[in-house]
Amino acid sequence: MQPLPTLAEIQAAKALIRPHIHETPAYRWPLLEAELGCEVWLKHENHTPVGAFKIRGGLVYMDELKRQNPEVKGVIAATTGNHGQSIAFAARQHGLRAVIVVPHGNNPEKNAAMRSLGAELVEHGGQFQEALEYSRELAARDGLHAIPSFHPWLVRGVATYGLELFHAVKNIDVVFVPIGLGSGFCGVTAAREALGLKTRIIGVVSEHAAAYALSFQQKQFVEQTSTTRVAEGVACKTPNKDALEHVLRHAHDVVTVSDDEAVTAMREIIQATHNIAEGAGALAYAALKKQCTAWQGKRVACVLTGGNASMAMIKRALNA
């Protein structure tokens, strides 16, 4: 199991990314907490230049890559959107070619955003796993460096939002954080451990992409096909084994959220905060709603991991 980044490593990552992104806010929203009986804070990772937390890891990864392999000419990654935007953004900062592979039917607004950042977009397969396997073929064929969706360098960058959150909001009892492949969960955990806090961390997955939840329940590696049509950002079939070990060791619980619950949470976030949460970005708040009786009178944080919802999904949320 790869160790989590240290406080010094997270602080160095924070200094590295700061010229590119400002600290994202953590706000308390009384309208969200009105019926929950607890104090609710949202960590607004939808406020980054790519509308999601992934940019933090991309910047750190690309910096490490260029220093360790200065001759690299291009990179490739598979994604459903936010990881791809992160890689495209960071690659452009370093003058590198970026090829991004997405499954057919991917969020069209995310596709457009990746192209706008200079990425060469390739559509392949019907699910993320198929896009991932094809990206590996293209990497070997074209001599591109393949960037995974989970890696210690990515976690080091992502951990900076955990550090920001714990500095901004003191004495948090529990943090709800979505799990895709696990960099977000591991980043928050790394920050908690580095600061020596007792905050509990609850992972959240889609009920329709439940591999990490099943693995947590059974205390072993479990694969599960993803069928979510709302939370593509957590459409994970195969858990990352390093990330899973950290989930098994550090998670207080792993909660599942249905597509309908995620859409309702999107609407409530729009209504109460005038912020857009994509399906995966709304999972943390949706999970808190399901577990609110356990956290009465407590200080709770929910990570709004991204706001890159398609217009069609926003319309669906508004009508939920």
C-alpha cells in the first residue's frame, strides 16, 4: 500500500498549485441544514478553473512528470470528464500534447471543455473501463505517457483541499466525500492524518456503481459493473487496490446513493446555494440526508467535488 502524503508534501503541493487556483471556499448553508438537525458546510471544489477538484492532482502530477522525465512529449488519460480537464489544463501549462479518451455518450459539455483546453478527444467504448483499456493501446502505439486516475502524485495534489477545509472549519465531526477511484477520499484522509485530527470520514458511491461499498462491506476487493446515468464521475467498476486499502483502514462508513437521490440533491443544492453540483458532486450531501439522524447537533462537511453537469442533467434536476 502506498503511504499517504505527509504534511510537508501537502504544503509543498499547495505552494505549487497556488499560482493556478485560489483556495476554494467552505460555506455554511442554513437552507440545506434547516431540516437535518446538524451544521452543514460545503467545500466548493466546483469553484476551480475546471469546475472540479481534479485540477489539483493534475498540476502536481504534471510537475513531477516533467522533472523526472523532461523529454516527455505528450500524455494520455481515460476519463468521464473532470480528470481529463485536469490533465488537459496541466499539460497546456507545460506545453505538452494531451490525448483524452472518453466513452461514447459522455457528458457533451465536459467533452467541449476538454477540447477548449487543447485536448485531442478520442471516443471509444460504452463505459469508462473500455475507454481506459483503449487509452493504454494508444499510449503504447504513439509513445504517450499514460496518466492513471489514481496515483500518489494525484493524491498529493488533491490532499490540498482537505488541508484547506480543516484549516477553514475547525472541529469537524465528519466529512462526507464521494469515491470514484479514491483520490478524493485519500486526499481528505491524508490531510486529517497529517493534522492529527479525529474527524470521521464517510465515503460515498453511487448505488449503481457500488464496487467500493461492496468491497468495504465484505472487507475484500469486489468488482461491480457501473450502471449510473447521473453520477458518471464515480462510475467505477474496478477499485484501485491501494485506494481500497486506505478506505478499509480509514473510512467510518461507505454509503450508497441512488441516481434519483443524487438528482434531488442537485436540485436542493441549486435552490439553497445557487451553485451547480454535477451528479457525483451532489453525492456527499445526498448521503448526509440519508444519515442525518446519526449526526444530530454535529458539525458536518460535504465535499461538492464538481459542478460540471450537462444542461440536460440540470434540467432534470430542476424538475426533480
